[in-house]
Amino acid sequence: MSSDWAVWHAACQGHEASAVQLVRRLTPQAMGLARQLLPRWEDAEDAVQESFLRLWGAQPSDTRGAALATYFNTIVINRCKSWLVRRQELSTDPEQLAEWIDADSPREGSGESAVEALDAPRLQAAMLRLPARQRMALAMWAYADADVSQIARSLDIDANAAHQLLHRAKSALRRGLQETPS
Amino acid sequence: MNAPHPNPRDTGDEALKARLRQTLSQPADDTDALQARVLAQWHQFRPASVVTTSAGPVATLQAAWRQHPVLWTGALAALLVSLWVLRPAQDPVLEELLQPDVLTLISAGEL
């Protein structure tokens, strides 16, 4: 067990210093992630708070050998996904899905210089301009180490659609970053 | 023999992923209030077994007994045996006075 998981275990056993350590370390990162997926600050805070509840109640078998930070990112993404589903921003309607997937036709090779000089507010702004499904796919890929099949399962779409969705999301983000002022 | 060149798109994707992760680890906006709420929630939901009341001698004894039950049982048994062995010898005069006399036995109908 890594030291992170040892700290988590101690916190779950009621050790206050361990809980404080984890909360201080994980909250800023979780909030940054939630802010990329949810437009409103209060909703992002609620998602992070709910995520910690899940973290305290997690079972070791749930973690599948992931690093604690990655595992927690997965929880945060799932909480945000639930929020988006409740607000009907993650429709599984095939026509709407196709529309979102095709919403941005990629222009290869653009945006690398914008990615080089990336900061959190610019990234949040660029992410929030993407459709919810593209945001989810990107977050799962970048922060939860999810591959195409896992993204497909999570978003309830087939692997080919997930592959296209992710590809277009990356291109749209690169383009969005170029258009977002520093 | 040349080593295979990585696909430029894969390299670009990995760079993008690395930059996204790096951005996430940058200090975020003020999250102190949120952290306080999360910790308050943790206090509320932490396991009951560790929320032991350590106030007062009874709670201290209970906690000690829970930690080493065999040791404490042995110590208690040893104390009781010692008290039995070291009990004061009875006073013979008092013993005689406590014996029922013949008149009392007659009045009680036992003789």
C-alpha cells in the first residue's frame, strides 16, 4: 500500500491529522477538476464535498490498484457526471450525441503553442466552452487514466463513438485554448 | 536499424495530457472554506469506534480494560485472592458472643 493509501486508511480509522493532510492535499486539485466540468462554483464545491464522502466510505477493492489521487479524480468526475445527468446536459439521445460529436471538425496540428503556456483559468474557460460530453471524455482520459473502452462504458456509447468523441474533444480544446486570451 | 518513430499525434496527445495534469496541480482559488466543511463532515461521519470518551476515570478504566482484558482480569483476580489471604483473623470473644445461647435456641423452638 502506498503512503497515500496509508494516510487514507488512518483517516478512515478516525485519525484527525491524516484527514486534515488528505483534505489539504486533495481539495485544490479536486476543485480545479470540478471547475473544468461544472460551470458554477457552488456546484463544483458540492461535487467535491460529495466526493470526499465517497472517499471516506470507499472499499479497498474499489480502487483497483490506482494511485489515491487518480482514484479520487475518478470519484470527482463521477460526481460531476451525476450532476450533469441531473441537469440533462449528458443526454444519451443518439441524434444529439452525433450532433455533439460532429460539432467541431478537427483541424490537425493546431494549438500546441497554446497548450505550452497553459494556466488553470484559461483551461477552465476553454473546457467550459466544450459540450459536456467532450469535457467528460477529456477529463476521464487526462485525469482518471481512462482508455477509450472505459470512456465508452461510462458515457454509454460504443467504442468507435467514444474514440471520435475523445479525438474531437482534444482538437476542440487545443483550438479553444488558442482562442482563449491568456 | 532505425528505431520506430513515435506517432506525432500520440506524442502531441501525451504532451497535452501532461500539461492538463500539470495545470491541475497548480494552486487553485481559495478553498479554505470548502476544506473546513469537508473536515466538519469527516468529524460527523468518522467511525464511532474511535470516538471514545476519554473524560473521567470510568472512561479511562473502560478504555484500559478494552485494550488489555486478560491482563486486567488477572490483576483483579490476584487482588481478590490477596484480600482473602490477608483478611484479619476473627476475634474469639466476638465469635463466642455471636454463638446463639441455649435460651435463645429454646425460645426459637430448636431445642
